[in-house]
Amino acid sequence: MKGLFITFEGPEGAGKTSVIQKLAKELTERKYPILLTREPGGISIAEQIRSVILDCDNTEMDARTEALLYAAARRQHLVERVIPALKENKIVLCDRFIDSSLAYQGYARGIGVEDVLGINEFATEKMMPSLTVYFDIEPEAGLERIAANNKREINRLDQEKLDFHYKVKEGYDLVKDKYRDRFAVVDASKDFESVCEQVRDILISYFAEHGF
């Protein structure tokens, strides 16, 4: 399989979605073969699953149900959108992937990182990103950004208590250590343009290393 599969991770309110939307447009204008997508979602079936997972009314959802729904959406998204794009030698920029499940469901929900990894290895046939850009920010700062942004989608995870978001960050720290060779970390507490510059530099350097 050709192409590059690059994912973007971070706690709620880290700003990754806004940054990668801006950079995807810029990189496309610079003639890089970019495909921007997201999880859960990216294609019709996965977007339908997303609406169930993130519905603020679904407060009774069991943690394992949540993990399985994410894995199901991930599978469909991979086979329908990501893998075909990689075969066309495109650079796929994906807003969240397997590391989110490991941090959120595996660690913060207490299911177990290895158990959630197993579910997802089945779903993805052990496919992993070649590079993951992690947006590092303290939970309070991320949640303050969400509260200040009335244009942002408010979802069920945003309603969790602060303790949950601290656990998410701890989970990400474990995942970063486990997969340190593919993680690049940016300081997401900086202003928008500074974060864009950090991510742009990482991506362009990585593209050049891999012949793009």
C-alpha cells in the first residue's frame, strides 16, 4: 500500500480540528495529494454511528458499547475511505484514530487499554498510522476553549467531569510512551498560528522524508 496515513490526536478543546482544516486547505493548494477525514465519521455509515455515540441524550450508554461502536465506525471508514485513498498514493490526514479509543475508552473509562487495543486490532486488521501528531494541552484550558467557542459541536464527552478529562490525558501519556516512535507532540496551548506553524513544519518535513 502506498500513500501516508497521518492521524491527529488530543484531548477535548485542543484545537486540532481547526488546525488541520486550515493546513489541509493550504497543503492542497501547494499540490500535495491531501485527503482530510475524521473519526468517528468520514463516510455515511460511520457518521450515523457518530451521531449515536456523541448524542448528548445517550447518557446511559455502556462503556463497552461505546468502545465497540467506535471500532465499528473505524472499520467501515478504513475500508471505504482510508485504504482506497492510500492505494491511490494520497496523504490521508485523519482527525482521531485508534489512539483516541485507547485513551478514552481503554484508560479513562477503565475498560483496559489492552482490551480496547484487541477490539481495534480486529477492526483494523492491525493497521496503524505512520505518524501521529499529538496536540498537548491541559484539560482545563481545553474545556475553557470549548466554553468560549459557540460554533463548536458540543458532544456527550464534553459533558464529562474534569476528572474524566484528566484521565484521558493520562491515557494519552501512556499511549504516547507505548508508540513513541510514531508520535510527534505539539504545544497546543499556544495561539492558533503558532500551533499551525508547529504542525506545518512536522508535516512538510515528514512528507519530504517519504518522497512527497
